[in-house]
Amino acid sequence: MKNRRLFWRIVDTIEASIACGEYPVGSRLPPERELAEKFEVSRPTIREAIIALEVREKVEVKTGSGVYVVNNQKQSVSVNSVNAFELTQARALVEGEIAALAAKTITTEELEKLHGTLVMMKDMQNVEEADELFHQIIAYSTRNGALINLFENMWALRSSSNEIIEDYNIVCSTDNNKTLAEHTAIYEALSAHDAAEARLAMHKHFNRLINVLFDKLEQQALEEVRRKNSANRDLYSIENLVKIKG
């Protein structure tokens, strides 16, 4: 990504420290407070970094004990096999239900913050940040720790491979006006505290993203066919075999 999120740079630094032996397998990472001071960031940013490290199977979070470095000799098959289509489908299912629950629990203050992200998106100010903040506010408004954890892990998966990063960059840059309209529909359903409409609006949002991904795949396939045809045309062209005189 052009502007890598701050927590992802922290992930890279901690991974490098693990690789060089500063944090050996079995050791415990410094407490969240110390890491926040070390990297001069907020504690929520450190939490995001820890989630990403856990998704990459670099660390294990033990409730009430701390964060421990694990042996990552064996790569995670499940994480590495996840593609943008699977992730988007999973997000649609989970975030659809998050939206439905949030319609009943979201506060006036949270709705104001949610509206603020729409303003940011409309003004083309940090669109990617506004997008994440929009979905994050909704997830946190549920007050459901399990759903919040699912949301955060899926968002970390969003940055877990170059393929998914590239696919989502294309999706996010396709049509900001449509994204804004979809986010507005979700916001309006939440403002009306209509659970069914909030779920439907969220599903419509992700359905378009899936279709954009398929359009991108089709375009790539067509470009590959054209490339092969061009190469074959040059290979079998009579003009390349003999000089044709007019």
C-alpha cells in the first residue's frame, strides 16, 4: 500500500526483533503500555499490531498472562489460503450481523462519529482511514467482545498477503462515490435503528465489492488472452518467416 498503516510498521519491527533473537521463542513481549511508549503510539494501535502478529502466527495471546512468541516453523495453511473473495464473503456475513446488532445498540455520539467518516470520504480526506473507521465504529458499538474480535481479526487478514492488499486497493479505488452512497445507506439504517435494513445495506455494500473483484479477474484474464494471442501472432506470422514483397 502507498501509505502503510502505522500498526503494520510496528508489526514489521517486532517481527524483525523476533527474527534476530531479541524476543526468542517462548519469551513474553513487553506489556502493551511499554510497547505503546516505545513506539510512541496509542495502546489501541499496539493491540492492532498484536492481532496482526497473532494472525501471522508469530505470537500467542494468553489471557491474563501476556503475549508470547511462538515457533512459526510451520506456516498457517488456513491463513495463507485465504483470498480476497473468501475474506469479503466472510466480512459480509459477519459485518451484516454486526450492523443488525449495532442498529439496536449504537448511541447518538457514535452515530455522530459515523457521520464524520462520511464527511471525510465525501471530501476525499484519508478515504482508506475513513473506511476502516466507519466499519470499526459500527463493530465497537455492538458492545460484543466476540464480534469485535472477529472484526479485528478479519481486518488484520485484509493486510495479511500482498494479493489481498492489491485486490482491495483496486476495489477501494474503483468508485468512491458508490462506496460513499453505500456507507450512507448503512448509516441511515443505523440512525433509524432498523436492524433488517442495516443488515441488507451492509450486504449490498459487500456484494458490489465481490462483483468488482470478479470484474478485475475477468479483465486480467482478457489481458492475458490478448498477450498470448499477440505472442502467437508474432510467432506464426508469415511476415516473420518470409519477407513479403508488395
